[in-house]
Amino acid sequence: MRTRDVFSAMNRQQTLAWLLLASAGLASVLLGRWLLAGGGGQADVLAPAWWLLLVGAFLFLRRDGKVVADERDRAIQAHGARAGYAALALMLVVVSVLAEDHADFVAARGGAWMGSFLIWLVCLSLSVHAAVMLWRYRHDRR
């Protein structure tokens, strides 16, 4: 089975979930590596991240007049959103608890690094959101 056949068999919401997982997952890996490894001291990705968010919202969330989601898609989307929000809340609680033990590391970084770190957590929660949606699509198909 060819890749084109696999993607043509999916509906639009499932294809967007795959794109979200690929883009947010790649952004999470690259940004996390950059923040926690060598170049993280001067990391400032807030402006490019917001521009990418605006372009992504314009391209992927536009209305095109076709029916793009039914009740099943909306339920899967809601389930993924709940999982993403729960993951974001859990990550924020864990980071706030661990920040006391690593106060010298956090103090050595600037405000731009902290903003980039929070963008990284949002990218991770988007990855969880997309992964849960794809799991639900696969589970629903069986």
C-alpha cells in the first residue's frame, strides 16, 4: 500500500491531526534540544513562534465551505483537547515544583528563555493532543 493511498483514505480531520503531530513533535524535539543543551542560554523564539502560529492558524483553520467534521470528529477533537490541556497543566505543575531545586539554572537564564520554555511546553501539549486524536481514530476504526 502506497503512502498516497493511506492519506487519501483519511478524512480531513485525521490528516490535520497527522500534520499537527509531525509539526508539533518536530518543534518540541528541536526546541527542547536547543533550550536544554548548549545554545539555550540565549534562546528567544517567541516572535518566530507567534508568526508560525498565525500562519498555521490561517492555513489550517480557514473555512472552505465543505463539511469537514461530523459528530465523531468533534468528539475525538474534544477528547484530544482535554488530554492536551491536562498534559499542559501537569507539565506546568511539575515544572513549578522542580524549579525550586534548580533555581540557579533558572536564574542564569533570561526572560526570553523562560518564554521559549513555556512555548516548548505548549508544543509538547499539542503533540499529546494530536497523538490522542490519532489513537482515538485508530481505536474507533477497529
